[in-house]
Amino acid sequence: MRKFLVTGALGQIGQELVPALRESYGGANVVASDIRSLPADAADAEHFEVLDCTKPQQIEEVMRTHDVGCVYHLAALLSATAEDKPQTAWRLNMDSLYLMLEVARELDCALFFPSSIGAFGPTTPRDQTPQDTIQRPNTMYGVTKVAGELLCDYYAQRFGVDARGLRFPGLISYVAPPGGGTTDYSVEIFYQAIQTGRYTCPLRPGTRLDMMYMPDAIRAMIEVMEADPADLSHRNAFNVTAMSVTPEELADEILKHIPDFVIDYDIDPVRQAIADSWPRAMNDSAARSEWRWAPRYDLSSMTVDMLEKLRAKLEPAK
Ligand SMILES: NC(=O)c1ccc[n+]([C@@H]2O[C@H](COP(=O)([O-])OP(=O)(O)OC[C@H]3O[C@@H](n4cnc5c(N)ncnc54)[C@H](O)[C@@H]3O)[C@@H](O)[C@H]2O)c1
């Protein structure tokens, strides 16, 4: 069988996607890669490559050497970091996707592209945001995500590259820290709740955004790539969501388990402006009908699992 390649594999998603792919397809069939090296004590150094996705020769060499048939292309700068370094964000997010699609075209390889709620903008309907709607983002991150969605569609239609993708909401996880996105607060709040019992949130109360627990996100990434192409009329950029929450709703849910937990607010204007331009609740009916997407975790079950897993990680048995 041809192998899987994951780029940006040391990030928040990659650290959970790689083990899940290895579980499904066998350890030797999944090559993890990142611009960073694996820590010296890492367990699975055998199937890891240092790969800078802006370097075409490196990409082609890794893909030919391992006979890669499907790439999960995760390397990117996230929303808040991209606003800080827009030129770098354009180069990484766009150049790497273009190079990946070119090699995918040459080597007849499938490609997964993670888009985002950031691909929408202030003129997009913010509630029940449709699958096909206005996309005029006003952030560099959003510009690269819309352009990426269009480029994937183009390569699918023009060259027959099997490019597929999802528009992820904010992802909540306990394995790896988030990488500089607007919804990072939804992860940080759990660490702080356990470690200090209080959290200062950079977004205003009432800032409602879509979220998803990482196990659902990983399953969605595998399921969309496994879907029968005959069932897909969109292929790319499927809206997927699991819950739509505000900081105070998340805090209230944590309070049920940590009764003296306290939240206060110190608004970061950059993150707040980005959040205010994003949907409050996406409509993901296209994903539900075309490839039977359904989340398994809601706010309550995610909070229970997050607290349990994070406590085990932060407070190991003595
Ligand atoms: N995490 C989320 O909430 C979320 C939501 C929507 C979409 N996404 C998208 O999913 C993808 C992965 O997100 P993440 O949260 O895992 O990001 P992350 O920031 O945690 O990880 C990105 C990884 O890319 C690596 N990288 C940076 N430059 C590179 C280069 N030139 N070549 C190869 N690797 C490089 C970094 O070292 C890092 O390990 C991104 O495209 C992101 O836009 C994430």
C-alpha cells in the first residue's frame, strides 16, 4: 500500500492524527514530518522526516522515497500568529500548499487540506453559516484559507487531484498545546482551571464560536478521506462543527466540576477582532449528508473527558 505523509506533524493536530493513522493503517505506513526535529527521547523516530514544506526538492524527495499516496498537509501559521507575521503566513500557508498540490499532481497522490472558520469574514452570515456563502475574510489567515480552498478545488477539477478538506472550528485538546489561534483560550482555560483555579480570558463574554473536541476532528479527517468520491458533491472545505460556545458557557461547565473556579477577562484586541469576524455557528449539513459526519462529543461530555485526561497528564499518580 502507498503511504501516508503528515506535514506539520508536531503541532496540535498532528500529534493526535499520526497515532490515529498508525492505528488504522499500520505504523510503517505513516510518515510524520515537521520543520522541527523530533525530541531526542521520542519513541517513533524511524518513521519521521525533517521536512520544510516551502522547499520543493525536500517535498519531492520525501514523497518519492516513501511512495506517498496521501498527504495530510497541516503545516501552516495559525490565525493570531498570522496577523502578527502576515508576510510569513502568506509564504508558508500558500507556497507550501501550492508545492504540495504540484507534487500530488505529478505523483497521483491524494491531499487533505484543513481550512477553518477563519475562511469566512464579517459579511458572512454568522448564524447557521451555510456551506456555500460569502467569503470575504479580513485576516491574512482567512485569505490564505479561502485561497487554499479554491486552489484545492482547482487542482481537483483541472488535474483530477483527489484533494479534500474540512473547515475546522476551534479545536480543544489535551495532548499538544495550541499553536497561536484565536480559539486557544478554549484549551488554556482547562490547564489554568486545574493548575490555578482561575483563568483570564482574552475574548469578551458573549463571544460565541464553533468548537470541536480533537477526537471528533481526527475521526472527521480520516472519514472524509475514506468517503466514496461518488457520494461527494463538495469534496473540499466541508463545514464541520460539534458545539457553539461562549467563554462564560465553557467556564460554567468547568464550574460543575471545579466549584471554586473563577474566570475574568482581559481582552486582546487582535484576537477579539478576529473572533468578531467569524461565524457563531456553522451549518454542517453538507458533511452530514454527503459522508455521514456526526460529532460524538458535546460541551458537557468534552468537558468531562478533557478534565479527566488533563488531570492525569498534569497530576501523575505519585
Ligand atoms: N488547531 C485548530 O484549532 C485549527 C482550526 C482550524 C484549522 N486548523 C488548521 O490545521 C492545521 C494544523 O493546525 P495545528 O493546530 O496543528 O497547528 P500548529 O501550529 O499546532 O502546528 C503547525 C506545525 O507546522 C510546523 N511547521 C511550521 N512551518 C513549517 C514548514 N515550513 N514546514 C513544515 N512544517 C512547518 C510547526 O513546527 C508545527 O509543528 C493548520 O493548517 C491550521 O490552519 C487548525
